[in-house]
Amino acid sequence: MNGRQKTMKIKNIIRLLGAVLISHISYLTSSFAQDTHFSQYNMTPLQINPALTGFYGSDNRFILNYKNQWSGMGSKNATYTTAMFSYDARLLAKKYKAGYIGAGINAYKDEAGDLKMGTTQLNFTFAGIVYINKKQLISGGIQGGYVQKSLSTSAMKWDSQYDETSGAYNSSLPSGDIASIPPYHYGDFSAGLAWSYSAKQSYMRANNQRKFNLGLAVFHVNRPNQELNPFGTGVAKNLDLKFIAHGAALIGVASSNYEFAPTAAVFMQGTSMEVNVGTMIRWTIKGVSRYTGYVSGMALSLGAQYRVGDAVIPMMTFEYSNYALGVSYDVNTSSLTKGTRGRGGVEISLRFADPNPFTRSSSRLLD
């Protein structure tokens, strides 16, 4: 193959890639752009189920989450990063004996790949929590939010930017194609139910506690339009409903400082389905002082999640007083390993709860 033939072959490849990108840009941002979420889903309650708003033993809860995923794919700028902040509180818990109100807010930012396909979302959530009896609670929650989707064209490569003189791609040449794609916006609404059971226990003595919760949520109930439409095709593509079923338990080992904390969650959206199962072993290092009654509290949890058919996720949570730090890493086990070059996703979460959860261990609900 001579030089001219090589040049024509490269140009044809670039032209083909450009055509595929243009014709499918809307499709990629709708059908394949399923929701992202965190592996430490126990640290993202408002993203898992609106009914978990205020569904916690403390009156105020702040959580920060960060995930950096698939850094081995593509160029150095092609990583997938997700960050989130959430705050929720229990309201009127002392005024009414029958239950209380949960209110919260969370902000979410996700950016993916060279084209920086981005999602920015702000949600407000409300839940009504009712005491069934001394051991059980039930909650119903709703969530409403505002979403912005965006896509950068700066990293796109076009046939017109191929320099025949130098025989190389030149990004400084005008593309003659899309200069920019404006962001688009929509409203998003979700709802959910949750149930919790907590048996009475002497927390640091017999350690015979038994706590369970179950929940079911549906997201995008209004099926918002996901069309990224730079060409005026006028074809609406609605976001698929997302269903999440989740459960967790905290089971004490009698006469010890250890507890088992199994969890499970199933995510279903469109034709996609994800199943997560796992467990943590929690060791309470420090609890109630025998002499002063003061509680700072300290606990360490170690364990792993398995995302069926995709990844093993070792994780650790360290709790001290009002704070909890979670760290996990997605170890990819599927065929995607070839693309990620063995690099999964590191995830960090930080929670602050007030009052100190250790001081209210007898009534503390599961995360």
C-alpha cells in the first residue's frame, strides 16, 4: 500500500467515525445513558430511595461522595467522575408521637469520557415516617429535581481537520461541523417506600440486636425527554423508569463486639439490570465508658460487595463519634477489563451525623 492509499484509508476511517458519531449522538445520550450510582449505596440514601430521607437515628445527616472510574480507558482525560452532596433531617420528631417528617436535599455531578458527557442534578426530597409499633417504622417519600445534560465538542475529530500536506490530524483546522451543542434541561420526579424493624437490645452487653430494612423506589416517573438534538430531528427519547429494590440487616453476635451487616440491591432500568449482594463485619472498638458514661464511639467495618457479572468491590468503613469514612474499589471481573486495563473505580464517602449515632444505638436505624 503506497502513501496515497494509506492517506485515503485514514481519511475514510475518520470520515466513518465522524458520521457514526453525528448520526448516533442523540441515541448515545438517551438509550445507552443509564443512571450512574455509587458502589457504597448505603452511603447514598437519597439517591437510592426518597423514603430513606430522615430514616436514620440521628436528627441531621451530611454525606459527601466521590467516585473516579475506569481511568485506564482512552486518553488521560477520558475518566468517569461522579460527586454528590446530600443533607437530610428529621423534623417534628419530638412533637408527634405517631411519627415525623424527613426533609433533604442532594446535588449530583457526573462527567464521562473525552466528550465530557455531563449530568448535573439538584433534588429536594420529603418523606413521612410513621411508627407502626415500638419496633417498626414505615416511610413514604417523594423527590423532585432539576437536571442539566451537556456534551463538549472540543475533543471531537472531523475529516476536515485532516491535513493532507503534513499527513496528520491537526486540531487547529476548522471542522466545518458542530461548533457547540447547547445543554438541555428537564424536571425529574421519583417516589419510594421503606420499612424498618429494630428489636430492643442491650447494645454493649448482650449485643442481641436485630435490625432489618427493606425498600422499593421508582425514579423518573415523569419519563423526561433525553434527546440531545443538535440537528433538529424532533425524535423524542424518554428516559426509562428506574426501579430499585434494596434490603439490609444488622445482626449482633451475642456477647461480643461484632455484628454482621449483609446488604442487597437490585437496579432495573430499561433493558439493563444490576444485582449487588454483599456483607460487612462490624467491630465496635469503643463504646460507652464504664466510669463517665461518655460515648465517643469507634467502629470498623470490613467486607465486600459483588456486582453480579461485573465486579468485586472490597470496602471499609471507619466510624468515630459523629463521623464515618467509607472507602471502596471496584475490581472489574467482566470482559470490560480489557478496556479498563485492570483499573476499576475508587470511591470515597464521608458522613457526619448529629447527634452522635453511638449515643442513640438502641434506636439507630440502618444506613
